[in-house]
Amino acid sequence: TEWIGRRAEVTAVERAILPPDTGYSRKTYVAFRDPREQVFLSIVLSGRDRTSIHRPELCLVGQGWTIGGQMDHRFAYPGEDDRTFPATILRVQREIRGPRGKTIVPQLTAYWFVGAEVVAGSHGGMFFRDAWQRLTQARADRWAYVLMQTDAVDGEAAALARMKTVLEATLPTFQRPEPGR
């Protein structure tokens, strides 16, 4: 499947709340064969102030999503099915009002955190690893918070397959496999 990436903007609220040295990269990937198949990919890079990296659940609820559950997941590095990294998958939904009434829109959201030498699949894992680095090595690394979101009307397996397809094309540009894994 061929996909095209369209730039997605950072909102004024995000720019107002997050520290000015926070970095952003966002795109919505759309399948050529079916433009309804879309995957949103967002990367937020922390600056000196660590408040730019926070629990994704806070933003999702603030944007009107309801979280219906979560699970741990492992994504494979492109071309290396035996090398994986952890992520958290959230089952989210939002109620949309349209001309035909209310519709429930289910989606899957995947997120993880990338540090200098490690990938953490949860906010707690990132927080622990960051604290450990500060205590044992007097080092404060910058972290990237990666989030993917896609429609799940056609099921979780199809949603995860779309995420995997986008990761195969994009992951090598922003995340290296962890050493020794």
C-alpha cells in the first residue's frame, strides 16, 4: 500500500501550554487506494523543561476522547521482526454529532517514549528511566514522545496493521533499534 504524508499543525493551545523549546513533528498519512484510511503520527521532543513530556491520557481526555481500555504492545522494527520495542495501546472513542445524529467513533492510539539509549512503552517507564539516568549518571536526556492514532471502525487488527505499515516507512527516520535488542 502506498501512503502519502500530509503535514499536521500544532495547535495554538499546545504552543501556549508547552515550553517554547519543545519540538514537534506531525503528519497524517493517507492511503492512496482508500483516503479514508489514515494514520496520524506525532512526535514531541522535550526541551530543557520536562513538562513538554506528559501522560498522553491527559491530552486525549482534554481533546474529548473517552479511554475505554489499554494494552501493552510490541511493534517490530522494519525488516527485523525479531527486534521489537514496547508501546501502550489505548482504545479510545469520541461521540460525533452529524446530520444523522450521534455517531461513536472508535480509534486506537499507540504511544511510546524514545530516549538516548532506550525505548519506554509507558510514561511510568520513561519517568523511571529518566530518574535513574539522572541519579546514576548525572545525565538528563531529552525524550521524544511518539503517538500514532487511527480509526478502528474496521477492528483493532486492521488499525494495528495500518500503524505497522506507516511505521515501516517512517520509523527508520526517527528511531534506531535499542543496542543489544
